[in-house]
Amino acid sequence: MTAEAVSLFLGQFSELSRSPSGTKRLKELVLQLAVRGRLVGQSSDDSSVEDLLVHVHDTIRADIARGVGVARKKLERSPAPPPYALPKGWAWKTLEEISSYIQRGRGPQYVDHSNVRIVSQKCIQWSGFTDEPCKLLDEDAFSNYGPERVLAEGDLLWNSTGTGTIGRVNVFPKRTDTAVFVADSHVTVVRLAVVNPRYVWCFLASPTIQSTIEGDASGSTNQVELSGTYVRNCWVPIPPIEEQDRIVSKVDELMQLCDELDYHLREDARLSAELMDSLLHHITEPDPGNGGGRRGAHLLAKSTELTKRSNAAPSQKNQSSLRLSDARIKEAVLASAVVNSFFEDGGEPIGNFRLQKAVYFARRHLGDYGVDKEYLKKAAGPYNPTMKYSGGIAIAKAKEWIFEAKGRYGFGHIPGPAFAEVPELSHQLSLDDAVQWVREKFKRRRNEEWEILATVDFAVSDMKNTGQVTNPGSVLQYISHDAEWSPKIGKLGLTEETIDVAMRELSELFGGAPWA
């Protein structure tokens, strides 16, 4: 970070970090510094922008020749002047000049079963790209799509219609599954040539663009949209490619710090709200130990006690004796040990989806055949909300065995400052084998595999508990008749064949009930 940027950032940090929208404004400041060349230093070892633009031109021609780029007619309208002066060695270029493909998606034909997923504006959030809202495209209709319409890693996805949604932008992530993705007609796809897409995201997400985008868009209220001309004429400041990479690295680092700050501010607000609820309860509820009188006389003492507890150092918080017979404590130890095991093997946080499933599978491995009774049939389920809000995960966070952090793939959990307490507890509770087993069996699997196995295991357990016959056909029928789970059939490509494979694998994994 340059000395000028440090001075500016620190000058605003104290004030912004305490305001309700402070972290949002800090992020905006980071992006503004980044795309004006004030976040990282320049290097004489960097290649020139001129060389980069030659490579861009060659790549555009190659993409068009391969069918993943599209030659476009020259725009009749010239772009407005660039918005500000650039550092030495940078150049202004329009998206038209640095992209091999710029086009809105197509209006889709939806079906219930398909391997082609449709990216809508709901998939493109400031928190990142999510395929959860994806609907499915008719594969016959997809046969009429050109190869350029299939989304590729690094494509910019830009929401292009509607007040409140217009302007949100994501970079399409690398996929490890076999699903094909296309955009619908409300999303503009920008396929860059050579230029770092995450760097261009920094500019498109910055206040330079976002503060004016609705005013620059065409159309009436709530019907505004980004025209193709606007997108193609959009200026982007281009530094050398090596500097782009340094900028992206520094932006990601600072964004993670902002997210952590936001999390702690929200936690402070939550603790304050819990304190207020407790105080109101003690004021308004009768006190059996005070002759049935109100608890107002104890208000100050209770307030002091709760405040001390919320501000206690980790060592003080965890000195209270643990009741290891408490199922929630056992779950907290198990969840914390799983978080650490996965973090050691890769250094990335484990998200809530995987942590929920990992604890589910570990408990099944431990012979907990009633685990399904605590889980609900939710879209990405089985899911246990109690574990997150008042059970194992919540307790592990409160004891600072784990805490939330942002990695390359989004938010998740990593070992906390008090994790050193967990290994001995895990050993006492005989959890070590289950933790190692779940890492070895599931760490390298895709999320879809986790979900299929958990779904089928839960379904078979529930069916056997109610005396139903379990075979691939009946399990598929069970899933299809449930309103929450029926979308899984299309999303996960569930058939009798895939369920049969899952049932066989689950039998090998667990062996006991309900697979005995």
C-alpha cells in the first residue's frame, strides 16, 4: 500500500469503522484507491501496457476464430471522455477494446430436468456468485445456442435491468462439476482478453461506476437497463498486467479485513441486543427469590454481570467447567475439530454447508442413528438450524474455538484463538477417529456429492423409521413428493441409477443402521 493510500485510509478508518455503513464505505475507498493506482506501488520490472494491448488484440482474434468470441460492428456513438487522469504507464481502454465477447443472455425455456443452468440476476450478489437460484434450461433450446454463450471461468456477469439490481457484477468462478451455465436476458456477459477479470471487477464495482450507473442507464423507473452501447463504451483504466495482479491481491486482503470488521461489529450489536432482551426480561418478570416482586432491584447487578461476560477475554470465558455429557458441548467439540482438520489440509475456511454435512456424517460414523431427527429437509439439506444458532457451532464460536473468516471461495470457519482447548476434549470424547474419517472420506468430494449422499442417507433413515420399503425407486419417489426437496431432482440430476450408486456407497461407508 502506498504511503499516500495508508495516510488516506487510516485518516478515515476510525470514523468509518464505527458508523452503521462504515465497512461498506471502507470497501468503496479501497476500490477507489485501487483503480486510481494508489493502492500498490509500480515496478520497473513490469511489462508495458502497450505489450499487453498487443496480446489483448491477438487473443480477441483467436477467441473469435475458436467460436467463443464474436466480431462486432463498430459503434456509431463514441464514448464520453475518460473520468480522471491516470498514473504514468496506465491507459484508458473501453470494454469494447479489451473483450472478445459482450452480449446479453437470452430469454430461456425452463424445464424441471436438465444439465444446463440459467444464471439470473439473483445469482449475482455483492457477496459473490451463487448458483442456488439457477433454474434449468430446456436442452433442445440449448442446442440452438452458440458456443460463445456458454459461460467460462473469468467471464464478467453484469446485472443489466431494474432499479436496485442493475450494476451488480461478479466474476464467474471456476467450476469442478459437469453442469453447463448460460445467462438469461437480464445479465450481460463480458469475456475479457488477457486482462485480469477480478481487476476489471474492482473498477466496475467502484463508486466511479456504481454512483452513476442508474442515471446513465436507459428506460423508465424500475425498468432501467444497461444498453449494449453503454457497456461497450465503458472506460476501464488499464495498468500493466503484473500491477493488476498486485492490486487484486491487495484488494482481496483488505476486503477480507473489512468483512471481519463488519462481522465483529454485528456481533457487538447482537450482544448488545441480547443484553437488552435479558434486562427487559429481568425488569418485567416476577422474581421468585424476591417474594414475587419485580426484578428491577437486580437490574444493575445483572447488567454488570452480562456486560462482563460479553467482554471477557477468551481465557476467562472458557474457565467455566464443561459438562462433557451435554450433547451440545460434544457437538461443539466435534464441529471445532472438523474445522481444524479441514483447515490444516488446505488452509481454507470450511463453509456452513460443508460443516453441517461433515458433522452429520461424523455422527453417523460414530453410530448416531437418530441424527436425522435433529435435521430438517431444506433446499441444501439435511440442515440443522439449532447447530448454527444455539447448538454446536454457536457454542464453538462463543468459546472462541472457531470463528468466521473469508477465504478464496467465500465465508467459512477456521480455528479460533482458544482452539488449543479442543484436542484434549476431542480425545476425551473419543471423537478423533470420526474427525479423521470424515476428512479422508469427504474432503476431496464436490459439494454435489456431499448433498446427494446426505440426502439419500436422510431419506432412507426416515423411510425405515416409518416402516417404508427402501429401494432406489421408492427413495426417488420420497424425494419427489417433498416440496422442499423435489427441486433436488433437477439440481443434482437424481435418477434411480444415481440413487442406487449413492445407496451402495452409503452402505460401504456406514454399514450399520439403516444400511445393515
